[in-house]
Amino acid sequence: MTADSTTQRIARLTPLAANLTLIRSRVAIVPSRRVRLVEARGAVLAEDVRPGERPARAIALRDGFAVAAAEIADAGPYAPVPLSLTACRVDVGNALPSGTDAVVPVDAVVLRGDRAEAIAAVAPGEGVLPAGGDATSATALRRAGERLRALDLTAIAAAGIGEVTIRSPRIVMARASPAKSSWLDAAQATLARCAAAAGCAVRDPPCTLAQALSDGQGDAVIGIGGTGSGRRDDAVQELARRGQVDAHGIAISPGETAAFGFVGGRPVLLVPGRLDAALAVWLLIGRELTARLAGGSVDDTPVLATLHRKVTSSIGIAELIAVSCRDGMAEPLGSGYLSLTALGHSDGWIVVPPDSEGFAAGSEVAVNRWP
């Protein structure tokens, strides 16, 4: 049978490291913009967040009596010391009156008629948050290039800041085929969710890949499906017609049919339509792309675990493997093709680097949680 010359074919696999180097060297960082704090979760900061001095003056950290610590230094249960006129009752958050430097707890003060006596000593500064104790302009709450977590938003809001300057890449996602497919639906929904969690503004229009590549919208395009050598696969050829293909076939597994290139200055990442492959391409390449666009970095917080049994891999391939974790042990559940069962039963993933043939049982591995 004569081969069809129009079929997409992979001439060679581009090393993962080479593709990441291309992203870091040629993908431009997007412009910054000012947004309300409530819109900034997951986004990368373009400027340091520096609050004014908080609190502006010393405040009480507990309910009690504001005192000058030196005046009650000798106080005890059998040697009560009358509180001076500078002492006064304060609640949590109240500013300390002039001349006081500590807060003695309520149960360490005895009221005798119109007199108050301390029956315990306190050290200077005890029960007090000094001026600038929460934050000062000299120390940034979060720095440019860092991603904003939910906790960061809480701390920034508590510092009285309502807006921040961020970089939030606009990502256009389009399927290569309009055909109904649960695999494509799942891959598209997963990538959209992952990109949004990474601080991107995701545009998920009902348009073809060709339209997404040609309309000039967004800072990057992620095309889903059509990257293989199937009879209807033409996503890579579509990219070639409208721009340039820098890599078709990347040395990762799963996801080896992925492609990367540019239309003008816009980077284009084409991912396979298979759910496990699309997820692997996102984790190994997509996150690097969106982090570069935002001027940040990939935030991994792996947990170390001991491999329960060995895993093998081909030299030259970066292989993503699903694992389940229990009692400090990681159990490999699948490689090459990650079944829905393997994904559902797994707790995270590990990567066998391309220069390794695998890991022996008992090896310590870095387990990353699924997004």
C-alpha cells in the first residue's frame, strides 16, 4: 500500500530540555496590569507588594491592662503592686496609651474597690504588637515573580491593600476537531482548569484551531487533539500553514506527539487529545510556558517517598509515572498510557529523567500532587 504523503509524521523527537530552552529564550513576558485583589488569586505579581507600617502604633494582643512593665516588676500573689494612673483597661487591637509598654492579663489584676493591683509581673513588650510588627514597607509581603496564594490575598487584604499589579497571560484554547469526544472534552476541561489555577485568563471559544491561530487573540494558543498520524489529524500541518513548527514530537511519555511553534510572536502548544497525554504535556511543558509568559516560575512542592517497586524507562525519554502513596511509600500505577483507573487511584506523579533507565525499588523519589 502506498503511504499517504499528507499524513503528519514525526521526523525525530525533540528533547524536553531543548523545548523548555526554546520557551525560555523566545517566549515574551506579557504586559502587567493593575487588578482588584479579589481577581488576583493564582496570578504572578509584576511588582512587589509593600504595605505601609502595620500597625501604625503599638496595639494590645490580648485583653487586659496596659501597664509600664517596670512599675510592676516585683508584683506577685503575696506582694500585689497597685497600678499607676498610666495603666488602663484595653481590649485586643486597642492602641497602647502613652507611657505603657506591656499588657498584663485580666486574671493577673485584682480589683479592690476603686483600686487595681497587679499580682504578676510582665516583661516589656509582653502582650503587645509593636508598631510595624505586622508589616513595614521595607519588607515586601510578596515579591515580583511570585504567585499569589489564597493565604497571600488574606494577608495583603489585612494590610489594607485592595489592588495589586499582576501578569495574567491570556490563553486561547481550541480543539483541532469539532467531533464529539469524551476524551477531548475531558482534556479540554482539564487544561482550562489547570491554566486558570495557574493565574491565566482562559478563553475557551467555540472555534476551530485555524481560527484560533489566525484571529490574533490571546498571548498563547493551546490546541487540543490532532497531533498524531491519524487520517484526520492535521493540527501540526495547520500550525505550519499559519506560522512555524519548531518541534513536532517531544521526548516525553505520555504525550510524545505534542508540538510547539509560533504564529508571529504568539507561542502555540499543541497537545494530544488523549487525557493522560494532555495532562502530561501540561505538567511538563504547559506550566513552563504559562510561567514564562507571566514572568514567574513553576511552583513545585514535591513530597519525598520511597519507591515500593522498580520502574523502568527508555533512555532519552522523560517519563511521567502515576503513583499512589501510603506510609511514606510510593507505588507505581502506570506509565506510557495512564488509564482512568490509574489516574483515579493515584495521589500524584513522578518523572524519570531522560538520562535514566528508571529507578530501583527503595529509591527516594519526589512525588508531585496532581493539579
